[in-house]
Amino acid sequence: TEDMWSYGDVMYAYENGLMNGTGGSTFSPAVGVTRGMVVTVLYRAERSPQVLFRDAFTDVIDDQYYSDAAIWAYDKGIVNGTSVSDWGELTFSPDRVITRQELATMFVRYAEYKGVITTNSGSLDKFTDKADVASWAADAMKWATSCGLINGTGSGSTLSPTMTATREQFAAIIHRFRTLEFEYKIKYNVPLVQSSY
């Protein structure tokens, strides 16, 4: 409905072909977003480049909605997988819902893939639950909050890092990512030097 806080974000994600509904005419904004959903949206944001499917993950089979996206995200360093067996087999856990701090971590890796400078980060001091942020997610959360990608929850004073990220929160974050202005790394084209004898 138009009175929900995320209406504009949800419409942006839907109208730009990034997120679909959950059946019929519903979006299910409060439903948790899964790892498979996240990589699929990021993959769509990159115009779904062709991927040669391979068995990178033991739990990702061909012909699932997230299959190509999971392989693409792994190849680009956006996801690392969720566990490694004693034999070196990697799992992706596509149906597992993710937390807000896991989402921040995926987005910082996606930003780095896009060439965004992610070393400029602020502080989490204004959030009363900053101690709940895991050490492995702290830098990602600092960057995501300092650039305005992730805002606080409730009145804005909490991060809720271990709370499940919802579809509407994800729609807002992907909308912000595509419309915020970031600093990008300068890419130099090195001329091909030919020796002459």
C-alpha cells in the first residue's frame, strides 16, 4: 500500500525489474530476504550476464531462479559460501534468510566489485546496539551507514544487525545503492608498449 514507508523503494525495485512479487499481486514486504534472492537481484542489476554453470556449490543445482546469480556472485567475490566440508565442498544456502549485517557485508563486496571506494567509513557510535555488530561485519556496517545505504531501525538509534533483513529493507538498500553518489576508484588504461628492434 502507498502508506508504507518503503512504497517508493518497492516500486523502484519492481519497475526496474530487480524484484518480483511473491505471487499474484503481493510483494510480502515484511518477509525475510534469502541469500538466493539477494544474489538474484544484484545479478539482475548487472543485466544478468551470461554464466557458465558449474558445480561451485554442492547445494546449487542448475535451473533454479538463483543458479546463475549464485555462480556469478561467487566469481565476483560477492559471496564466499556458508560452509566448507572436509573435502573442500562449498555450500551456498540459497534459502537461508540473512541478517542486516550479512546484507551489509554482501553490499560492501558488491560495491568493491563495482569499483566504489569503501575505505571511507564512519563510526557506529550513534547506534545504541553497536556492540551487537559482529567483528567480521563491523567495517561493512560502518561503510554502509556512513554513506546512507543502511539507516537505523525504529527511531533510527538502533542497527538491529542480527535481525533478519526484510524484502522491503532490501528494496530500499538496492534503491539507495543505485541512486546514491559514491566515490569510485580511478581505472587507468595502461597502453600496450611494443618494443621495436
